[in-house]
Amino acid sequence: MNKRIFFTGAAAGALVVGLAGSAVAANGPMAFEPIPDSAYDAQTADWDVPLVAPEGFTQQLVSDETVRDIYGGGVDDLTDMNVQNETGPRAGRYLIRTHEVGDNGAVSVVDLKTGRTEVVAQDEGFHRLDGIDWTPWGTVLFAEETKGGRLFEGYFDAKDPFAPMRWVERPELGLLRHEGIGATNQAVFVIDEFNGGSIFKFEPTKRGDLSDGQLYALKLTGLTDDEQKWGQSTYEDKVGAFEWVALDMDQVVIDADVAADAVAATEFGRPEDVEVIGQKLYVANTSEDRVVEIDLKKEVLSSFVHAGDNVPAEDRDAGVTGFNGPDNLAKGPDGRLWIVEDNVPSDIWVAGRDKDHDGEADSVELFASAKDPGAEISGIYFGQDPKTLYFNVQHPTKALADGTWKISSR
């Protein structure tokens, strides 16, 4: 079915896009009426809550630099990505966060009941810690977004949550510019975050043992090796059937990008975050203004959300709200995909379901927009509470405001 963009409200304000017809807000615990515009007219460093959001939602500080200033001296903590201890003792009580500083990176833990915030892993050799995920076997994965970046497996103890976290490197998942991490029972999905980066799948030989296994890269089957290469003018052609191509593991632990190039793996425009929802893997390709859907069962890739297609393209100079620089992803409580932009103002969007099974979201709705003129919103995450979205305010103009907030539908 053909989709077309339509507007309700002000002509320049994108309220909802989707199938021709009436605008419909998201269902479930986070049901909302979409806001009409990005926060162009609300930009200020003097804010009490960080988002322009729908009526009926409350925003509450979880922990920022006024609570625990990790780096001090006016240096932003660069609070980046979030996950809870999703299983095991006291599941959901603790929020675990990465901090994306250039050197001496950190992982911190927030007790969501008491607000206590402590650093549990920090090392001078940690560079630009970014992605984080909880594994089905009860560990936490975190990684570096830098050339030659490493992925680590941390062992979190909910009985002693603020004790130093033991961690080990997992080079078998590739030395690359890590950001998004998606751990399932069968595999761990990662990406290489740059223009020309690829999408990877690691299958451990034994469940829960990331010290041994095979890393694969995604390769579309309908393109020549030359057409697999990154190009701003050709990325829209990168859809269709694909295969997972095994990589040279001796090269993977040195440079996974080189290993992917050796098999002519498909290259994308800054793949950043990944999210697994059922049998679908979603990847935010920032410089393509596109989120792709990867059907893991059918092995088909499609453009799930794409600026100018099923969501407007932003034109800030003209005051037109739109989709620009998708970055982090989250699975909503009703199974929909939530998307936040690496942009100012940083918008949060919700993609509707694909009821006609054409690989595209049937609607894309604007949930919220950041007020701070220097900040981006990052680390969107739904944990144990289906009525609460956690998010980070990163490198804001407002002083000592780098930290974590939550927005709830009650």
C-alpha cells in the first residue's frame, strides 16, 4: 500500500504521518496525543523539565550532575545509554549507564528507589563508552564508540550493586566503532558507527559464552560488491534480501571493519543503535535519516522509517518539523519502535506498526522535543515499568544538567 505524508494542525507543523486518513495516537500504557511541532520556539537553557511533551505526562529527574558530578570542573559527564538489571535479584531496581567521555570513561549505577548514584567501572583506557545492553544470561555488555573500539562484558551483582564491577574484553565481537548492542539468546547484534559501517551478528558456540563463536556481517544479495559500498546518493537502493557472511575471526579481533571489507559487506550511513523486537532487528542509520528493519526470519531488509517517505524531512529554516538524524532506539511497551534524534532540537518519535507488511511503518508520530539549545536526548529505554521512558540529556547548555530523566504517563 502506498503511504503518503499528511498534516493536521498548523500547515508547517508535522503532527502525524501515516496512511491517508485520520491521525491516531499510540495505544497502550504510553498512549499519547502527538505534539504539533519540534521545540523550535521553546529553546532555552533555563528549563525546569527538559522536554516539550504531551499533556498528561510527568517528567522527573533521576540523577544528574547536581546529584553526582563524576568529572567535575565543568566537564560534562556525557551520560549516554541506559539499561536496567532486567533479570535476577531486585530486577529493575538499578539503572546502569555509560558515560561517553574521550578518556577515563565510566559506567555508573543509579538506585531507582533511593537515588544513590555511584561509579562502578572506570578506567583510563575506556574511550567514548556508548552502547549498553543486558544479556539474557544476566550480564551487562558495554562498548567503546571509537576506531578499534572494544566490547566488554560486565558482571553486575544486585546484592552489592555499588561494588566495583568485574569486566572482561570480548574481542570476538569485533574491534570497531561500537554503539548499539542487541543481545538475544541466540546472538548479539552490533554495528560499526561511521559512514561506511556495517551491521554484524555474533553467534556464540555456547549460549552465554562470548569468548568463542563466529562474527558475521550483513550483505545484500541483490547488489554487486561495488554497489555495497557507502554512498550518500545510493543508500536508498540498499534494501531487499540479504545473507550473513562469516568473517575471518583472526582479523575480527584486530579490525572488524577490515574483515567486513574483505567480504564486501554492505556499508551504511552511520549505523548507530540497534533494537530487537521479536524477529525484527531495527538499525538507526543516522546520516541516511533512515531506520531500517531487518527481518531475521525472512532475511529481508527494508526502509522502516525514512525522512521524506513516511515521515516529513526536517526544514528548520522554514519551521518545518521533520525527521533528522535518528540515533537511539527503544522497544515500547506495546511493541512499537521509539526513536530519538541526534539533532537540535532532539525529537522523540514513535513508529507505528506495519500492518500491510510492506516493510514500512504505517505511521510515525512526534512524542516529544528537547528544549535545551545545546543538548541531544540519548539512551531512550523502557525497563520494568511500561508507563515510564528513561532518557538522558547529554551535553546541555544548562549547567550541571547532564544526566538522566524519566517521563511517565501517570
